[in-house]
Amino acid sequence: MHITVVTLFPELVAAVGESGMPRVAIGTGALTVDTVSPRDFAVNRHRTVDDRPFGGGPGMLMIPETLAAAITEARRRAPGARVVLMSPQGRRLDRAAVQAFSETAGLILVCGRYEGIDQRVIDAMVDEQVSIGDYVLSGGELGAMVVIDAVARRLPGVLGDAASVEQDSFEEALLDHPHYTRPDNWRGQGVPPVLTSGDHRAIDDWRERQRLRATADARPDLFYQRGLDDRARALLTAEWLHSAATNV
Ligand SMILES: C[S@@+](CC[C@H](N)C(=O)[O-])C[C@H]1O[C@@H](n2cnc3c(N)ncnc32)[C@H](O)[C@@H]1O
């Protein structure tokens, strides 16, 4: 898959490919990432890319022509790629959106700066708008990097064990279960005995109960997405009874 980021700060975006799963994805050839800067299409000698908003008000806006030229160049490099504007006014990024992005051949992630971009560019060139949360960043680059990281780990062959995506938080609309590693006694705290029992069925049951419990405690809204079947209801009830009895 190919991702082009339209940004005034290409050096910021470059960092996403230097570590973690994006680096692995780029190394295996599953992902290529490049950048296009609107500043390269500026026509005056100051290489201006912003101007004052019509109607007055604080701040500046990215001017349409240089941004449009950069998006056109990105489309030339990745024909058919979806043009996604990073924007607080967009649909909130979630697991389903990341999965859908990872199944496309390409994305063009457009990063706003200043007070944002001219609406006419959105109307003419943007396929969808995506927000990474209900807060305002100074630019779209961190959001684009979030998309790249989240997409990279879903690309085929990137994670050593594909099962680790399946057990991640938000798969099946559940949060992840707790994890433990050596030593089995750390500062006086042990690990749940079932994890060292060798009984894989019991371990699977314990993990499923913990996923249900973590979700019920922290994100009960996710149950609206997945519903609660009889098995999940029984496991959750058993987990609550167990924790009430042992005061865990
Ligand atoms: C300072 S913000 C503009 C905020 C805009 N005036 C508003 O209130 O909606 C500049 C740019 O940062 C990016 N940005 C800010 N917050 C974001 C968020 N939560 N998700 C994605 N991109 C964001 C967008 O590309 C935006 O054009």
C-alpha cells in the first residue's frame, strides 16, 4: 500500500517510518510512504502558502492553489488513492476505519495548518475527513502519523504473529486482557495462577473473562456494538462473582 502525506512539515512525518511497525512495514515492502509539500508549488519569492480569511477573524488559512497543486501531485503518484483530510471536523478514527484504510491500495493524507484549509479545496478534492479525537492540534501531521502507524500494523506480514491483531483492544469490540511476563514474582506481586497452569483452555477462558471485565469497567459503550451473548453474559457474571469473593 502507498501513502502520500501532503504536508508543510515533511521532516516531521518522516519520523513515523523510523521505528516500530511502520518501519517494519516499509522494510518488508508492504508500505511505502512519501510526502508532498504545498510550499514546493508556491509561486512568489517568499514561497507563501497562507493568507488571511475572508470575513476577518484570527489566524491564517492555507491558500487553495498551492494545496490543490500538492494534492494533484500526490494523485499523480498514487492514482485512485482516497484523499483524506485530517480535521477535527471529520469522522472519529476507530478500528473499523483503520481496517478499511488498510484494505485500500493507497491513501493521500492531507495535513492542515494554521486555522485550516479553504473550503473549496475540501469540496473539490477531498473524499473524506478524519479526526483523531475531540481536541485541536496545531497541524494534521500527528494525526497522519497515527493513521500510518495504525494501518501499518494491520498490513499482511507486518506483525510476526497475525493473531496479535486479533487479540488487540477493539477487536470484537472488546478491550485487551492483562498481560504478565517474567519474573513470576515482582516486588511481592505474583501472576494469576491459571497463566502458569499449562491448561490452555482455562487460560483462554480466563483471558476472555478479563477482556469482558476490562470492557465492562472502562468502555461499557462497546457492548452496544457487540451485544452480549449467553456465553459472554455467563463469563462476565462468573468474573464478577469471583472478584467479589476474592476482593480482587
Ligand atoms: C489549528 S487546526 C485548525 C482547527 C480548526 N480551526 C477547527 O477549529 O476545527 C490546524 C489543522 O490541524 C489538523 N487537526 C487539528 N486537530 C485535529 C484532530 N483532532 N484530528 C485531525 N486533525 C486535526 C487539521 O488538519 C487542521 O486543519
